[in-house]
Amino acid sequence: MIAETNRLILRRYRESDLQDLYEYLSDPEVVAFEPYKPMTLEETKENLAWRISTEEMIAVEEKATGKMIGNVYLGKRDFEALELGYVFRRDRWGMGFARESCDALIRLAFRRGVHRIYAECDPENPNSWHLLEGLGFRREGYLKKNVFFWRDSQGKPIWKDTLLYARLAEPLSFRPALAEDAALLVSLYDAAFRADFLRYGECPGYGRTPEQMAQSIEAYPKTVIMSGEAPVGVLSARETENGEIYLGCLCVIPEYQGMGIGTRAMEYLEAQYPQWRRIRLVTPADKAENLGFYGKCGFSVTGEETDGTVRVAALEKNRPQAST
């Protein structure tokens, strides 16, 4: 498995995908904008052998049915770039599967260091370029009669136009939160902590008013995490005494989670306090994803306590001693 979403498993192709693959590659509507005609079963079998052999073609399996419903193509190109493509069976159109699968793979690619992902599509296929725009791609060009797939009855090329879309890995930056950012921080906290509130029935970061947040910003320094021009999270920490840092909050909104932003935020925190000796925090004791993340960042659980009605784990990270 390459990745997993709420509804989908993204994986390599296998021989058992033949029938599912044939069902959509043989559909004239599905392949109408592709550089190939509807395939026979024998042609599909040959095509499947290629798909199994390459890492660039990713099968999309629907969890609810176990059926392979389409594919996403991520072809390696020069200059740390990937080319994106996608094909899905017709009875799954309009259900968000293409966006869900592409979004997961795009985030994974950027997390692995890809600089640019681009896609080319037919101007007469608005569903395709609407999908790209929904995924955050920007139109970079309209190429007139730049490509042909077929020839007419006289052997002349049937030229086609092409739309060029691309999305760059967004640079991550950090800026101090100001009092006028109170409403923004409320929205970021609520988006990041809504799941915790629903899970535990309470959450200190959820449901604050802008007035309460403005007071909190003044009393407890906060940093807005930016991905490009988009605010995507909050880091809140303060130095207590003798180089000890208390991390009150590190949150990233759901659509940007899993992209390494939390790790970068921890690196930023340590750089902001170059003389730090120990970093402490608490997190729900039964929240395995948080414990796993902080464990990878070098934290250890030092105990448990009750905060309101929620059992929380106390964690700390001590600065490594310089070797002599």
C-alpha cells in the first residue's frame, strides 16, 4: 500500500485487477480524452503488465467494495517534478474519488521533497481542469494545437489544444501572532481541535471567542504557521525558567496534516530558544498519533495526570549533552 484515505486504498497494480481495469479502459466515455482508444480484453491484459511493472501508475481501490475503480499517474520528470494524470470508471464520477486520491498522493509527494507537480488536460474537458483547480493547481498556459493523438482519413494530424496546470511545493514560514489575528487563530484552533472536542467532550483549544484568544495571545506567545500565503497552524510556547520551555499548543489544520509541518514547527521552536534545556508538554494519553509524533521528535512520557475529565500524558525532551 502506498497511501490510504477514508474511502480508498492507493496501491500498486496486481494481476487480479484485470477485470476491473478492463471495465473502465473499454468504456469510450472514460477514455475520450486519453491518447488511446477503448481497449479489448487482450489489450488490457498487455497494458496491465506494464502497470504492474512501473511505480508511476497507482491503482485506486474502493474500501467499501474492494473494487479497483481507477488510477492516478505520477510520472517522474526532470528538475524534481512529477506529471499528474488520472482515469476513473464512469459510475464513480462526481463522487470525489479522484480528488481524494490525488490529494493524498500530492501531499505525499511534496512531503518526500518533490518541487513541482504539473498536469496537462484538454480544454474541452472541464471536469478535469476543474478538479486541478480544486486541488490548488494554477493554470500556467494554454497551448494552441500543440499535440495530436490521431490522424484523419487523409492521414493529416488532428491537432488539439492543451491546458497546462501546475502546483509548487509551498514554502513553510512562521510569524508572530498579533492581537488582530485573534479571529484567525480561533478558526485555526477550531479546525484543528474539532475532532478532539467531539472525542472527549471538552478541549481547551476549541470554542474560544476572539476576545478570549486576544487575551491569550497577549499572555502566551503564539506563532502562526504559514504554508505559502495560507495560515495552516499555530505554535504556542513560552520559556519558564532555566532554559525550560512549555509547549502549550502545536496544531495543524486537518487538510495540511501528514505533510511534515509539525516536525518543521518543532525544529523552528528549538531554533527560537537556542539555550533550551528541556521542552515539556501534555497530550491526551490515549491519542496514539500524538504520542507517536512526539516520540519521533525525541520526547519521552514521564507520567500521566487528569486534566478536567481527560487523562493526559506528560512528555518531555531533554537537550542532548554535548559529547566530549
